[in-house]
Amino acid sequence: MNPQGERWTTDQVLALAPDDASRKAGGKLAAPGPWSESGTDGGAVWGLCKGSGKKPYQAVIDTESPAFKCSCPSRKFPCKHALGLLLLWAGEGEAGSGAGTVAAGEPPPWADEWLAGRRQKAARVAGAPSGEGAASRAPADPAAAARRAERRLQRIGAGATELEQRLEDLLRTGLAAAEGTGYGHWDETAARMVDAQAPGLASRVRELGSVVGSGADWPARLLAECALLHLLDQGFLGLERLPGPLAATVRSRVGLTTEAADLLAGPDATTVRDRWLVLAQQDTEDGKLTSRRIFLRGERTGRMALHLSFGGAGRLLEPALPPGLVLDADLAYYPGARPLRAALGERHTPAVPGPVPPGCGIDAALAAYGDALRDDPWLDSWPVVLADVTPVPPGAGVGWQLADADGEPALPLDPRCLGRTGLWQLAAISGGAPVTVFGECGHRGFLPLTAWDPAPVSL
């Protein structure tokens, strides 16, 4: 580790906060008063925070991953103590002191034990391709595993055939009749797809149910979604006739996934090493499940990547990578006609702050989405970095837009982000001048996720 490694910025720390309440609570602890025995070794930060009880809370952060541990009872990750300690550490770096309350040193035993455990685990994972880890993941009975896979393919095929019949019935009776069936009909159809072990088909059926009656043009949108679902059904039923990359896309769309361990350590594993700039981190809660999407772009390859992970309530999602960091790492892309999702492999050096990413204009962004859609017709959007665009607030019957430097063309914003305070934050960052914005460009419009001012700001 490098004890003189670069510290994070305040914005990078705040991007990790699970909610606004945590940001505010962490900010109150970003002062020397509550902290004692704090320090850093360039790869970790630790400290004791005075609480309401006699015993202070022990907080330690692995800034290379990053990951967090605190002895407090909070179920939020990171908790306010971890955020406060990181903000204190980052603030000292921004002030130029670099050696205040959080000074360079060696971690105490309680922090060192946790850090050593994490690094031993990382070493085992890194050595898994040729060590015992790879052998332990091998199926105990390959023939039995192949039979189970074949049975699942047969179940999904039967589900796709049944879904085709239901779509045919819908079109025969007319789309207008769908408005009177209620959501229960769609829910029952989705349940049938779950029984067929095709969660991807089930998800798309539920989306059909949400379209019905959702606006004046809902019949047209329902017909378009039915056509895409029909295309997916036919693609799976004719899987053996498809080119390999397109077949892999169809398999993933119906819900047949590849294990990340197989991507990174399997017999056909292929990784891409690059310096990956973190463009955005987005956490979404759906009941008890939390999903984390981290967007990256390779400095040398220029390739976009999406790291997707899931966790239950109170379970720490890893990795946590604030926008603006750069990590030298290996990625393994999931197979597909237009690969985007990737598994994170070995990290060769700790993450460090990175530059403002280069971007493109609106025409090039639309062309990038069109190219991706040609390969994967079920794509909703494609990640792009827009350079020199100006946010235009709504007016004269026109909604929020992003305009090129010359004012033409303008790209409408995705309706899903309308009403969010982040849009006015984006306008404030711009101040009427062009900015760099990262987001997803799709058929609904552009969904902004991060802006640079000059440091990254999550929207």
C-alpha cells in the first residue's frame, strides 16, 4: 500500500451514501470532535467514534474496494459513522493538510484483523483459476448438471410456446379488450413463466400489464411490446439457428444467466484489462432486494461496462465505487451480441481519482444507441457520455432537454427523471454553460446520472 495515496473527494464520499438522511448524519460527524485513534495507511481508514454509550463505535473502511465495517447497530451501508470518517479524511486531503485527525499510521488490531481477512479472501479469489477455488466450483456430477440444464431448456421452451398462444389470443380478440381484463390476467401469465423457469419472460409480461391503460397511446405501445416479446419467444424457440452472440443475448433475455465465477475462471474465460473510469453508481431498492449498477468505461479500449450486483436487507453490496475513480482491473464480459454487463476480476492497483471523461455530441449518442439496438433489439438504453451540452429547463410546452453547444439538436430527458431535484442541480452546475454529463440514452430520452463540475456529482 502507498501511505501517501490520493484521498477521495467529498463528492466521491457522498456518492456512497444510501440516502439523504445518511448524508446529513455523516456530515455532522465529519469533524475531529467525535473521533479518536483514527488513521490511514493509504488503503484503509479507521477510527473510534464517540456514541451515546460508554464504548465508542469502531469504524474501518477498505478504500481499495471499497468496503465498510462498523460496530454500530445501523442497517445502512455505509453507516453515518463510516461516512463521517470518510468525509473527515477527504476534507483534510482537500484542505491540503493530509495529516490532521486522520494521519498516516498502522491499523489497530481490531481494524487489521478485518482488513487482513478481506485481503486473504481477495488473494484466494485471484488465485482461484489454478488453485483449489476453481476445483471446488466444478460440478460434482457434470452429466447430472447437463441433464438439469436440458430439462430447464425444455421447460422454458414450453413456457415460450404457451406465451405465444396467449399473445395470439390477445391479438385475435383485439387490444382494446385488454383494458377490461385487469392486472390479474397478466400476473397469472407471469406466474406461468416463473413456473417455466423463465424469469426474463415473466418480467416482460408484467411490463405488458403496466402498459395497458397508462396513457392515450397505450395500444400502440402495447403492440410494440408484444412484438418484442414475440421476437424473443421465436428467438428462443429457434435458438439453434441463431448466430452464437445473438443466441447468447436471447438466452440472457429469457433468464438463463452465466455465473461470474465461470466468466473469470472458466475454461473459456477471457478478461479485458484496462484503466476503468467509474462513471456512475446507482442503487435501487425493490422491497427487500437492493440492486447496484456501476457503469465503467475503459481508458484504452473505450468500451462501456456495467457491473450489476444484488443484496438483501442489511447486506453490504460490493463493490462500492464512487464516480470519478479509476481502477486498473480485469473485466470479463457476459456473452451477447452487444456485451455490456461484466464481472469484476483482479484489481492490479488501488483505485485513484480520474479525469473528466471525454464525451460526444447528441447525434453521436443517438447513433451509439441505434448501433447497440441493431445488435440487441430488446435494449431500453445505452450508456453514453455527452460533452458540451447545456440543460434547458421546461418552457413553452417543451419539457427538460439537453442541447448541443450550438443549440441544435436537443435531446429530451427521460420522463422517469422528471420532478427529481437532480435536474435543477444539473441546471445549477451548468449555470447556462456547457457541461459533461453521463447517462443512458434510449427510446424514452436521456436519463442523466452524473455530471462533472469539475469533480463528479451524482444526480
